[in-house]
Amino acid sequence: MNAPMPPAEQAALARVTVVVVTYNSEHCLPALAAGLAGVPHIIVVDNASGDASAAAVRRLLPAARLVEMPQNRGYGVANNAALAQVRTEFALLLNPDCLVTAAQIAALVQQADGWPDATLLVPQLTDANGGLQVNYSWPRDAWAPRSGAADGLLNVGYACAAVMLVRMARMAPLGFFDPLFFLYYEDEDLCLRVFQARGQILVLPGVRITHLSRGSVRGASPWRAEYWRGYHHAQSKILFVWKHDGEVACRRRLRRELRRSVLNVAGRALLLSPRHLARAWGRLQGLRALDPPTLARQRRVGAGPT
């Protein structure tokens, strides 16, 4: 039987809504549900999964509010659908492949109270073996990212949204995720807008949460999943340049990335690695199909609040 939760932790948890986006993530939900026991406010958005993710949410997280998207319009759009329903002071964006406890969530909220000007706050992420994942950096167009991990509170320009505490009153005026980014770079864009508005993005290394990176999606065809990873990552990388640096810089970067992708496909074919070849082929096809203005019109129209 679980020990009673301290009143201070209960009070902290009452102030935060956990937001989880699932896509073929059924395998992650038993561990996630166990970690979220005692959390009163949870919204799960299922992004038109092909597995039984939605059914698993109903069974394992019966108190959670489940939003079932009619089609997969991307990670940012799904998060926005949940954030539009948040009525608490904070939202905690949480990937389903993270191993978290209610006590850790409460600790993030409690530490956030010491920094009322902070817009976004993140813990120190670790891998399954306890190794540190550097889930933060300066904005990449301003300074080159550096390795190493924080040994104290750190104010940064970018933080990964795998686990991210959002102070709603400060984030809402800036908008949430841009639907332009289907997958990848949506958190980098979000953080850059906070940074440009002189908002604080803080790393709280005293809270450590395990992130099983790339473990949230499981499908019948792993090669197909790798193809789409490469496809969307390549497109989002160029779309980020298009949005923040303009058309000329975008076209220049696109030409350079196309050349690299052709060489990468050739190299992966020689190495006889089907998984890496699928991802490299996806990158090339994503770049070949990319038309930023058309994608912007398609993805932003009717995408809901940002």
C-alpha cells in the first residue's frame, strides 16, 4: 500500500495539469500510469494511434481526460488541443516514454515558486542507466551548443519539451506550439520565442527524470517509423530556418541539406544498415517534397489555438 502523500505535495499537484500526447504508445502506458498515480489533473491526447493507446488510457488512467484526435496533425497540434483545456496555474508537458513520479512533479512545481518570472522549467533528464542527457542549450543560431550537464540552476535559451513545466500565464500571451512543425523543432521554436521575449527558461538539475529517448512510438514496421522520423526531422529543420531567418536563408540551407542527404543515402546503402538507410531515405524524400509556404498554409489553417 502506498504511503500517504504529504499535504505540501498534494497542494503542489493541485496546481498542475499533466499533458501527454500518445501515438502508438500503448507499451509505455502501464509505467506512465503507475508514475502518475495521485496526480489529479491529467489530459491525454491520442494522435490517431494505430494501436490500442486510447483504450489503454481509459483502462489505466480512468480519471484522465482523453482527447482522441480524428487524424494525426502533429505533436504540436495535439499539445495545443490539451493546453486549450488547461485551467491550472501550470501545465507539465510529458512524453509517454518518461518515467516520472507524482513526487517529482510536485518538486518541479514547488521549485518553480522560487522563480516567479520563469516561463518554462525543465528537470535534468537521464537515460535508463542514470546517465545524464543534456536536454538544454543556448539558442543554436546564437551560440554553438556545448556538452556537459548543469550542476546548479541554469538559465538557458532552449530546453527539450520531453518534460517541461509551463507557467500558463506567461506562456499563453506568446502562443503555444506552431502547427507549422509536425514533428521536431516545435520545442525549439517555442523556446526561441520565449527567449526573444526575454522570458526565463530554467533547468532545475535537482530534479532528475528518466527519459527513454525515442521509446514512445512502436509500430508494426520499424523501418517505416525510421523513414518518417527522417522525413519530418529534415523538413522541420528547414522550416525552422524559413520561419526565423527568411526565404533566402531557407533556400540556401535546403540546397546544402539536399546535397548532404544524397551522400548520406549512398553511405548508408554501403553500410547495409536498413534502419539507418530508411531514415536517410526519409530525410532525402522530406527535403525533396518540401515547400515551406504551402506547408505553412496547410498546417496553420484550422489548427486551433497557438
